Amino acid sequence: MEVRVGERLLCLAVLSSALCVDSVFGKYVKGIVNTKEDWVFLTRFCFLTDFGHLDFRFRYPKSRCCQNILLYFDDSSQWPAVYKRHEKNCYQKEAVLRPENNQVINLTTHYPWSGCVVEGEGNEEVLSCVGGRSFRSVRERWWYIALSKCGGDGLQLEYEMKLTNGQSFWTQHFSADEFGILETDITFLVIFSLVFLLSCYFAYNLKGRQLLHTTYKMFMTAAGVEVLSLLFHCVYWGLYARDGVGNGSLKILGKLLFSVSFLVFLLMLILLGKGFTVTRARISHSGTVKLSIYMTVYTITYIILFIYEAEFFDPGEVLYAYDSPAGYGLMGLQLLAYVWFCYAVLVSLKHYPEKQPFYVPFFTTYTLWFFAVPVMALIANFGIPRWAREKIVNGIQLGIHLYAHIVFLIITRPSAANKNFPYHVRTSQIGILLSSPKGGEGGESFPHHAYGNGSFLGDSQPNFTELFSIQSVSLNLMCTWIISWRKLPSLPVGVE
């Protein structure tokens, strides 16, 4: 029975990746604080040097007066010096602030800049504070907003805050570390759409030649899913730019599709390295089991990464998705996949040395791709400033994916000038090879041949070589018929 390993593992990657989730943080925040603590963190935002602004509205019972809004920035003497420093009490955490910088908003009527007034609400009076703050610094900075009431009986506050950077559609609701993400995603959406359309054109030509194999379909799937991922991201960021809230489901779906595209592409590379559709018609049973286990582990690790990011990442710290145990696990799996990829390519070349024009550039270019993701993660964790990390990582990650897709499109383009074209057995011949009486490896392996498109003159020119050539099978049948005809007995003239 034929094992359609490509289709099975492709479905495994798509279905199992559908469990991935992600967290979404907005720049329009509201909530209620009711705790016995005397100091709590509320939110963070990366403001521009001159255009950062905070609009706020706070309400709390007058009997719980007086509470303070504390504004810390990312200098080592400020936020890092107080956050998760359990040895410091509330007074010590307030002491690091600089009064001359107006970093404390006292929520009381005695502090005019707080905008607080007393309002009646039933039998209890309420302090309602409405106002704003502008932020200026020598560079883009992360600002952290906390609430405190040192030496009191706990905190009780209803808050609503809007954090903005200027008035431009492209910057107003975005944290400074998110600047350029929408423009970058739109640019890559256009480029990836062109790549996908070009792959569809190539697929049309390959189908006409019966060379549209499973691995090329997997490439088209990865490219198409990447386009959908970018489309959902662009819609999310566009809505977010309009109101500062957006639709978190669109971002989750975009990240889900991005992960699916990556897994499908990774699976395709391993299959090609093992020679699937290039030197063999199917992967052995043991190889199929190993691939299934590996892709399952990889997907589960992805799920753990997203759950870890959503549930355990501290919003008081600027963290990157790969800066976690699950993230380092993904990098380890990526390197394991590379070792497997190397071994598979070497074995394929050993048995089919005539495939060097394809496998040598294939191995060289995707060696860079395999190492790009771990290197990018390490650079993001230790080399990129936190106030610029998200936008830089987003551009690098999309660039890595684009590199992988364009390289594959180039080395598999179905033209006479392409010496790297990997396929030489037509899709209509695979069933015959699998049902070969030889069975085993002999039935799975393709016959040795250079490249099937070597005789094609181009996509739009007729193939006169094939038109006037006589296939060996037809020639044998013709010779057999002639010999049989000569052995027939002669018949008398006129006798029917």
C-alpha cells in the first residue's frame, strides 16, 4: 500500500499547530485594583522622546485616600531597582523617583495636577481624577506605571488609561518598540503575494509536464499560509492603529498561521533532504514514524512556548518569546533538525551523485536558514535593546522566511536554463514504481537520471526532440510485431 508521507505529515503539522495561542497587550487599558498590597504594577508603554502622552481617569473611595500613581522609566536606578525587589518596602520603592521630574501623581484634591474632585456616590464619597501627562526623554524609553499607598490598609482603584505617541495614524496608538511593524507587514504581504502567485504559475507549468510533486505542493502551501498570516497581521495592526485596541483574535490567528507555515516548510526541507519525490517515491515506514514523532514533539513545544508566553511572562518585564525554557527547546529542536537534514542530504548524494546540481546549493542555502532562527533568538535576547526589540525582530523574522521561499522558488523554477531542477520522474510514473514487482527499496527508488526538464526548450516552446523521438517500449513492441508477421504462413491468391 502506498504511503503518502507528505500529505500525512502535512496534515499533522497543520492540525496540531491549530492549538497554539498567544497573548495580546493593548495600549488602551482599564481595570480594577483591590488588594491588601501597598504597591502594585499597572502597565507599561514605550514613549517617544517628545510626543509621548498619558490620559488617565482614576476613581476610588475617599475613605481610602490617599493613593499615588508612580511613573518609573527604564534606567537601572529606577524600574529595575524596585521591581521584584522584595527586600525593599513601599517607601524605598517610592524613594528612587525624582520629584523634579513629576514622576509622582498624588491622587488627592490637594495636588492640582491630578485633576481630582470629590463626587458623591450613595453614602460614600468618591475621588474622581481626570488628567494627563506628557513624556520627554533623550531617547525612546519604557515607562512603567505603578500604584502605591505606603503604610496604609491596601489599595482600591478603578483605572482607565490611554497611552499614545503623537497624532499620526502610523504612530499614535503604537508603543515606540512597535513603530514600523504595520508598514513592514504590508511590504512583506505584497512580496509574499508575488512569490505565491509566481509559485502558482510554475505549478501550472509543472502540472502540464506531470512534474507537480507533493514537495512542491507543500512549498505552495507554506507560501499561501504565510500570505494569510501576514494578511491577518496587517488587518489587526490596521485596526489597532485606528483605535488602540484592535481585535486580538486576528493577531492570534496570524501567529497561528505563521507557525503552521514554518512547520510545513521545515517538514518539506527534511523530506527533500531524504530524497522524497527527487530520488524516491516514498519514505520508509521507520522514516515516516520518526518524522511523525519529531513533528509532534516540535508542535507540542510550540504550544508550550505560546502557553508559557501567555500565562507566565511577566508584563512588568520586556521579554521575547524565545527567552524561555520552551524557546530554548525550540532552538534545540531546530539544530536537531539540521543534523538530520545534513545526514539525509549526504545519503541522497551518495546514492544519486548526479543530483549534485540540486543538492549542493540546496544544502548550502538552507544551512544558513537553519542557523538563522537560533542566531536571531540569541541576538534578540542579548543584543537588541528592549525598546527596539519587537520591531527589529519582526523584520528579521519575515526576512528569514522570505529568503527561504525565494531560494526554493529559484532552484525549482521549471525552465530550460535551470540546471538545479530536482524532479525527473513524472507523477504518473510514481504509481508504477511503487507497484514494481521488485518491492522494497528497489520499488521505492527512482531510476538514475539527470533532470527531467533537460530536453525542454522553455515554457512556451514546443519540444521537437520529444516529438520525433521513439520511446524504447514502443520500439520493442514494433520489433515483436514485425517478427510475428514474418512467421505467418502464406495464403493462396484469391482464397478468402
